[in-house]
Amino acid sequence: MTSNTTSSWGASTPGHISLGGNPGADDGRRDSVATDRAVVSAPDASAATAAELLPRTADHYDLFQDVTGEDLKAWADARSLADEILPRINDWWDRGEYPIELIARLGELDLLTDGLDVPGHRTLSPLATGLVTMELSRLDGSVGTMVGVQGGLALRSIMLLGSEEQKERWGDSLARGAEHAAFALTEPDHGSDSVSLETTARRDGEEWVLSGEKRWIGNGAGCHVSVVWARVDDPSDEQLHGQVSGFLVDQSLPGYEAEVIRGKVALRAIHQAHITLNDVRVGLDQRLPEARSFKDTSKVLFATRAGVAWGALGHAIACYEAALEHATKRMRLPR
Ligand SMILES: Cc1cc2nc3c(=O)[nH]c(=O)nc-3n(C[C@H](O)[C@H](O)[C@H](O)COP(=O)(O)OP(=O)(O)OC[C@H]3O[C@@H](n4cnc5c(N)ncnc54)[C@H](O)[C@@H]3O)c2cc1C
């Protein structure tokens, strides 16, 4: 039995993390880059109106013009961050570079909670949650995905299914973006059918021993904690044996190996990892107690489905605005 079973970031025998190199990257960073985006910036996010955030030229049915109050404030906060990021996002995208410091910036603006009730943080309404995802995805899908992974999936798993101690340990820290978390469900052979996952959590005395592989895991490499979904192997517990449950796995633990997946054609400014779990040992208190079967995993997934649609809407608005700008402002050769 090892003593290194709880969340201690300074683990004596750290897990192996490979960032897989950064092909084509050079050391110098351009301060700004030309951008072909046509996002219209609000002059002052704190005093923005809905029409400034989404001009009527892109909101033909006035669907968003009556957004007010806290919903408008959250939307404007997301826009202010988008304005900050806009000059650099294409550069990160070209390089396939993950500006992970943005997680803390998202936390400063309290944009990471995805509608969850986290003590000390504002609780966004479903509309505000959607508008934030829409606005960040209008800038770039990678940034929308940062909120989706850290807040929507990882933080949500803990807040919905965790113990009071787990919520206290992680809730505020993840909502502030002080630490970074992953949601590790998909496996090389199980994506759409994730219910058939093969990763196991074998009970060994006072520990769980996790073995298996996970793929496409945002924040899965070089971050702090992964919520790993695994099938319980514990014949002494009739109810849990054979069921899927969630486990909080410190990414620096021995046996946790993660490699960033390269060569993506989309979401290039955020990293996903291929994770191998080689008998990773965590304490019994690292299992999410309310995660008793895949039905509980589904509760987390279900709560994030609207965000996928809001993100797609953000992409569509950005495409429309870029096309509109191009069509109306492009200089043509004289006939
Ligand atoms: C950029 C990115 C980020 C991701 N982030 C995460 C993350 O943070 N955490 C995580 O756990 N996972 C993550 N994933 C994994 C994602 O959830 C899976 O890619 C997704 O579930 C699909 O699984 P798959 O890739 O194995 O595709 P498959 O399941 O093999 O599907 C391939 C195609 O077949 C279709 N298909 C599948 N089954 C059927 C069927 N029965 N009938 C008809 N058509 C079918 C699908 O619609 C799809 O078009 C991420 C993936 C990507 C690409």
C-alpha cells in the first residue's frame, strides 16, 4: 500500500506527463496579430447594451435585444474577455498552443461556474450560462470549451455527485480557476458508447486502484485533477460492483501518464490528452459518493447539452458576421 493516495500536488513520484512538443512553435511571441474576425466590441462592458453586444444586423428577430440585468452583465463580462483575447487567439490557434492562464482570467470574471451553485460565486441563470458560452464560442470554440471542461463537466461532477469535503476542497478553487480539472470519460474504444467503458477501479483495502486508458480528455495533461470514470471492481459491495463511478485522480500520482494529442483541425487553442492509468492508487475518500452508476454520469452530461447548442450558435454568429463584413466592405476591382 502506498501513502500517496490523497490530493497532494507535490507527490514524491510524479506521474509522467508529456506535452508532446509543439511543432512549428518559435520562442518569441508576437504581441498582436492581424485578425480576420468581425466581432464588434462593446466600448464599455459594464455599461453595454444588448444591441452593442449583438447588433440587430445579426439578430434579425430581436431575440437577444431584451436581455437585461444580471444576464446582460454576465454576457458583457464574457465579451470583455473576448475583446482581451481577440488579438491573440489566432496566433494560439495557429501554434496549437493552450493559453491555460485564461482559466484563471475566466475565474476572475466568475465565468467558470456554468450555472452551478458554488458558495462565494454568482449563480448564472440558464440564459446567462448560455450567453456566456455563446459569446466565448463566438470568439473561438477553444475558449468556450475551457469553460465546458473545467466548469460544465469537472466542477459539475464534483458539485452534483461529490461529498461535502470534496466540494469544499475543489468548488471554489476550480470556480476561481486557481487549479485546473479534467473530465475523463471517453476511451480509445468507447466514445458515443461511453457506457461500455473498460477502465476499472479495483478495491484494494483502503484504496482504489485505477487501470485503463482515456482519450480526448481536455485538461488531462499538465493540470491538477481528473474526474476519472471507471467500472468498480469490488465484490464486497453488491450495489456498486460492476457499476460506473467517478474518482478524483491527482494528475501527479505515480502511474498517471498523459500525452497531448497533436494534429487537430479544430479547437486548436486547448489541449486534449491521451491518458494511461497504470494501477493509479487513490484513497477511498476520492470516489464521488453520489456517483453510483452511469445514470449519475449521465446527469452531468445531460446538464451540459444545452451548452453545446449555445456554442454552435456562437460559431454561427461569428461566421455570419465575418461573411457580412466581407460582403459589404470588400473592395472590388473597378469594372
Ligand atoms: C476536441 C475534443 C474534445 C473532447 N473532450 C473530451 C473530454 O474533455 N472528456 C471526455 O471524456 N471526452 C472528450 N471528447 C470525446 C468525445 O466525447 C467523443 O469524441 C465522442 O463521444 C465521440 O466518440 P468517438 O470519438 O469515439 O466517436 P465514435 O463514437 O466512434 O463515433 C464516430 C461516428 O459514428 C457515429 N455513431 C456512433 N455510434 C453510432 C450509432 N450507434 N449509430 C449511428 N451512428 C453512430 C457518431 O455520431 C460519429 O459520427 C472530446 C473529443 C474531441 C474531438
